[in-house]
Amino acid sequence: MPAGFDTRETWPYECLRCLHVWEEDFVVRHLADAYGNETKVWLSSGVPVPPPWAGACCPGCGAYYVTSFPSGYLARHPELLSAAEPEDEPYTEPYIRPNSRPDRAPVKRRHLSGRLLIAFGVPLAVFVGWEFYASFVAHAHTGP
């Protein structure tokens, strides 16, 4: 039966892309088996996770270009922590500008996907058709 104990560790991080600074709390479960082999299992919210130094991801921008500080570093340097985010303003309906010329109907714009289909699809169809013609039809008409 494995015997062990749990410890809590707080790891401070900084994203090197967006310079976001944050901390993550981990529970480290130290285990040893009957043969004396020791291991550590890292838990975040009770779920096993990779160790903090292996692939941390920035919650601000999603980048994996992250560095960690020594334990307790942010407690000694509170200026690195971002200020508390302000309260969200209550939702207000967006202002919709009335049609300035009521005698004209609003212009319906075509979707970009349709334009892209035409821009890429037509040249692609011409190219494939030419290659088909060059490969099969032209060879069939060349005779003795």
C-alpha cells in the first residue's frame, strides 16, 4: 500500500507574450511504495495534472511561452500583479441608427464565403479542366 503525504504549492507565472502575471495553486501528493520508490503526483482542483514546469498555458492569451518565478516571488513583488479588474458595466442596448434615406432599401452584402468560393473555385476548375484535357483528351487524339 503506498504511503505518502500532501503539500500545497503556489506557482507564480508570467506570460512572455502578453506579460500577464498569475498564480496557480497545486496539491503535491508525495507517494512511496513498499520498495522505497518515491513519486510526486501534481493535482489541481483534485484532478491530476502535469507538473507546473511542463507546458503551462497563459489564461490571458493562450500562449505556451510562459516562465515561472520562485515560490513566494509575487508576495515580495506585489507591483507585478495586475490591479483588480473593474466591475462590468450594466448591459445597455446598442444604438441602431435609423435608415437615413427611407426611400432606399438597405444594401444586402454578399457573404465573404461566396466571394472566396468564386475567387478560388473558378480558377481551380479551369486548371483542373485544362489538366484533364492535356492528360486524357489530347493523348487520345494523337494518333498514327
